[in-house]
Amino acid sequence: MNCSKVYLSVGTNLGNRENNISNCIDYLEKISEIKNISKIYETVPYKVQIEQSNFLNLALEINFFESAENLLIEINKIEKELGRVRSSIRNEPREIDIDIIFFGNQIINKKDLVVPHPRFRERLFVLEPLNDIAPNFLDPITNKTINQLLINAQNSSN
């Protein structure tokens, strides 16, 4: 299997957030080769239905040697191991949230996996950390760089 350059977004707003991030990175190191990690951003919860604490967010660049579907399986295991419980409430508080933003230049549209992540272009908490580590990476759908998408999102949020 070939190696794919993958960009992940990680967020946490429950429990010991710093430990959650550290543990998440430890797990990711076991299944992939971590190439780059952004700084950590503290952000207010986005489009939430219930009151909750601020998030810590970061982005990672990893090399993954299996399929995107296998990465999703591994991510779900990591989230469960770190205490994430999924419910029907969207954008609920969570110990850890790991999203696949890009899997190489692949465009994947399956029931359980959409890559690039369908809402990343509107989310500053994804774009700002991603811009730290991959400002010139091209979104395969819009053909815009992360930096261009960040500027667009910043202008839209003003």
C-alpha cells in the first residue's frame, strides 16, 4: 500500500484537554508517521445547541500507509479509547474529536466518510491550525490553497 499524506483536525473540550491531546498524539504515532503538528488554538464552541467549555484545536500532518477507510476505523478506536461517546446531538462536548480533512488529493464521498471534510472551509478552528502546517496545500475540490480558504473564511466571519 502506498503512503498517503493526510491532514487531521483534532479538538477537545471535556476533561483534561491537554492530556486528551497528548494521548491522542501518542495513539496516532502508533498507527502513522507524524510529520507536522500545528500550535494549539483555544476556540469557542461552534454552532452548538448546549452550553459548553472552549475547545483546544490543532492540526496534524501524518503519513498513513493504508486506506482512508482503515484510517477512519483507527480514528474511531482512538476516540472511543479516549472516552468519546457519540450521540445524536451534533457538535456536542467531547473528550476528543479527530476529523480527516484531507487524505492525499483523494475525493471520497461515502456514507460514513467524506473527504475533504465537507464543512472545513467554513471553520476557522480547522483552517487556522491547518494554515500553520500546510498554507500552500491545494483543496482538490476548490483548487484553492489553505491560506486562500482561511482568508475567505475570515472575511465571511467579519
